[in-house]
Amino acid sequence: TRSPPTMSIINIMKRCPTIDNSFQKHENEKKQTYNRRILQVEKATFTPLVFSTSGAMGDEAEKFMKRVATLMSYKKGNLYSDCISYIRKKIRFVILRTVLTAIRDTGTG
């Protein structure tokens, strides 16, 4: 019998929402590219997290954030709603920061 994976590898992808609205397409592309190797070589799990630059997210990202919020609320003793709200705010500010950095960098070239 195989032992359960002890490590998770997460791949985050940011994309412009006007180009393509298919989060699942991008998630599946990442899984096809990396999942087999990560399971066999790294003995880990793989979760592709796809976000749009406006803060929308794919199904895998939503499931991941819900799981993290559940574990965080259990460990810290906080309400689940407070934890998921905190995580979403942090993620959206990180996305905003990277978008602003990309806009600033393209304007100087």
C-alpha cells in the first residue's frame, strides 16, 4: 500500500479576466503538465491555483482557501467566516500589488 502524501505543491497563476474566462482550462493544463511527476517523484499532492487579476478564482483555488480557512479556524479558535474573509483579503491585496507592479514595470520600458 502507498503511504499518503506528506507534502503539497501549489502553483499559482494570475491571468487577465478579459482574455479567457475558463479557469478550469488553466487548472487542467497545469495538472497535465505537473501532476504525474509531483505524485510519482515528489510523493506530494499538486494544487493549481488560478486567479484573475480582478480577484476571481478557479474551483481549485476556492477549495484550497476553504480548506485553509477551516484548518485555521480550528487551530486558532476563530470563526470560519473571519478566517475565510482574512484569507480572501490577503490574496486580493497580493494580486493587486502584483498587477500594480506589472503596470509600473511595463510603463518604464
